[in-house]
Amino acid sequence: MEISTKQTDVLIIGAGPTGLSLACQLIRYDIDFIIIDKSGGVTDYSKALGVHARTLEIYEQLDIAEKAVSQGTIAGKVRMLVGAKVRGEVDLSHMGQGLSQYPYMLVLEQSKNERLLYDYMQAHGKDVLWQTELESFLQTDAMVTAQVKTASGESITIEAKYLVGCDGPKSLVRHALGLGFEGSTFERLFYVADVQIDWSFPHNALHVCLARSSGMAFFPMSGEKRYRIVGVFPEDFNKDEGETLYEEIEQRIKDESQIDLNISHVNWFSTYKVHTRHVEKFSSGRCFLAGDSAHVHTPAGGQGMNTGIQDAYNLAWKLAFVLQGKADTKILDSYNQERLKNAKHLVQSTDRMFNLVSSSGWLLKFMRTVVMPALAQYIINLKVVRNSFFPFISQIGISYRDSALSKHDGNEEFTIKAGDRMPYFLVDGASIYDKLREPKFHLLAFTYNVQTASNEIESDYVNMLDYQVLPLSPDVAKTFGTDKPFTVLLRPDNYIGFISPKTSLDEVEIYLKQVIGCS
């Protein structure tokens, strides 16, 4: 039987949120790709739930942020319950006010996120090769050659310049590359169930039951009385994943929460062990890892799906600029540098949050059931807490200051540094991010005399650089810590490449040639 051969720039293995996000970003840069997945289509299950501000900022560039918000539920309040009684309540609906256009967490299940991304792909003439499985691959200095098999048994050879494994925690790509995936596993068995609940609490809040032995959370989802319930079995529960009956889960929910409730219409449930691991490096030769193939961690803070989407966002522009001859291949090294450090930090921080909720130690029991409900609403309203907690949980606080792509000469005068995400503020009443949607570098000159700045740089780098002169408003001056004119060069993922008090454009050319490798 003759084996057919296809050529492409990028081969993406896996069409979950990470793989679909990478595909959508490559579409923005007009990069050819093939994406395969062994399943039959986007997932029908809710799986991951939380969509954070940084992800919605990414969705803006795909013009799907408004659709996501309209289909989801804003996590407005958190009610803390102890013994079926409300012991505390925290309003999260505007927690990140002034820090992002999306100052909240959006509850939107993974299936709907995947559908939004998949619809974007199809609207731009691309599709997934469903029911197609990676069998093997080899790479040379020039390309990656992969063997895949379709549902009909047909074998296809795909020759790609790069391969990205977005194929989950059991990643064949990672195993084939021989990359380590070190970490640990929490021994207690967790459960998740998507159900409808009849009870006395309104459907306008996340309800957290803080019990002596653990915690349990009820996430409001789109649809009348629909909730996601997440909890943990006691330490002496000795069944493995897949052996647990739904009836045991429901009994655990009722016993632990002590709430008078009736559960109906069970849409989906699962049990699982929580793993916390990250890969030793995110790339090897022409092959890269992203999403769960590179890192898995506890569900605390709803970081998983969002982190995979950010992996894809970070990698896409670098692949695109290299493939288009606009950048040197050296910038691809920064993907591992930036995302590995983030993965290590994420594993550590989510572990700490998770231990506070699930640990059986007496001190953490006391903190969970007595201290947290009483003080949470006061602590969360402290400005210093909001300005640190929201950037962490929403992922807008991720920074690449140590990256090789961050040039620090001259940024000592600013509170914002090279490697930071572009801060959110308004320009003429609209979000600065409305001006940053093109898949290019953005050079922003902030000055009092917007008519006097030269635009010669854009003519030289018109295919990769957008140049804008913006007013140095009091809000901008406060945000950056200076009232003197300055320039900011943003990478295509809206992280700051450099910031300078100089208004000369010479620095831009030096950065693009020396750091990015533009010819």
C-alpha cells in the first residue's frame, strides 16, 4: 500500500485547548500547519472551567473574547460554608478592577472553549485531522518526519519544519524525545461531577464547603441550577481511579457538606489522582511541548487550561517569525527559558494553595474552618492583597524579566520593566489592548506632542512593526512611574521587549537586529 506524504510548516499533535490555540495563533501569522487528534472531535465534557483575564486578552486578538464572556458565568461571589451555614462571603466580580479589562474569573467549561477555537479555525478554512494518531517521528537538522494513521487505517507521512506536542500528560511526543517528567502524586482520590442541584442557595456564587477533613467546591455553570462539584475522598478510601461509583461520590458530597440538597441530572463525573509534574525542558531540536504534555499540577486556582493557552501564545509568534525569515532561530530558545520557569513556579504555588484546602493537619484544619471564613472578606479587600493575588491567579502577573528577549538598558527609571506584560490602562476611553491586536511588534511612543514624532521606523520594518504615538496622560505616567516622554517596544505577545526614556528610534533597530536577529 502506497503511503501518502504531506508537507507543512508546523505539525501539531493534539487538538485540545492548547493545540487549538496554537493553530489559531498560526492562522493569524499565515503559517501553514497540520493538526491531528486521535479523538473524533472537540470534547463533549466540561473538564477545565476557569478562564482568566490573560486568556481573555489573548482571545481578544482572535475576536472571540466577547463570545466567551457571553457564554460563560462571571464568578462574582465566593460563599464559604461551614456546617451548611454561610460563614463568610467575598465579592470577586471586580477584584482586578484597573488591572485588566476582565477583572474577574470567567466560568466557561473546556468544551465551550474548544468549540470557540475550533469555530475560529474552520472560519479561516482550516480543520483538524480527527481520528488520526501519531505513531512515530524522526527529526534531523532540516525537518521532522512523522508517521500518522487515520481511522481507516491509512498511513500518512507528514514532513514538517517543526513539531509541537500538545498531546496531554501521557504525551507520546515527550516520551519519544526522552524528556523527564518529574514530580509527585497526591495519594487521596478526588472526584468531579457536573450536576443540577436543588438547594436553598442562589445560583450566583461559587460555594466552598470548608470541612474539618478537606474542602469541597460548587462552581456555578451556565444553565439553571447547574454546578460543577469538586471534592476529595478521605485518606482511608482505598478504591482506585475508575472503580468508584457515582453513588459513592454523591454520598460523600452529602456527608461532607452537611447541606440539604437534591442532586439530579448527572451530566458527567470522574475520579482522579492529582499529579504535579513538569518536563525538564520544553524543547528538543525541532520539537516542542506545550500544555499538559509539559506540565500538570493541582486544580487550585484553575491554572491548567489557561497555562497551556499561554504556552501556545508564547511559542506561536516565535515560530512564525523564524519561518517567515524575520527572526533568527535563536529566539526559539527563549520559549523553554520563559515557559519552564513559569511551570516550575506554577507547580510550587498551586501545591501550596492545594495543601491549604485539602490537608488533614490540625493547624490547616483550624485555618480552613475558622480563620479563613472570618477574615477572607476583609483580607481580599485590602488593596495590597488584590494587587498581588489577582495578577497571580489571573496570570497577568507572569513576567519574563530574565528572558534573553528582555533588554533592560535604561529601564531603571520605570516601575514597569522589560519582560513584564503590557499593563492595562485606557487611551481615549478605550483599552490599550484595542490598539495591540495586529500580529506584530508594537512600538509605542508616549509623549505630550503626538504630532512631532517621526514614523520612519515603520517604513523600514512595515511587515513586522506597528508604530503608534500616544498621549502621555496622567494615567500612563502613574502606571509607568514617569511623567517624561518614553518609548515601549512590545513583542507580538504584548510583553515588553524594552522600555526607554529615549525617544530616538535607534534602540528599536538595535533590539530587532541584535536580540531578535532581524536581517
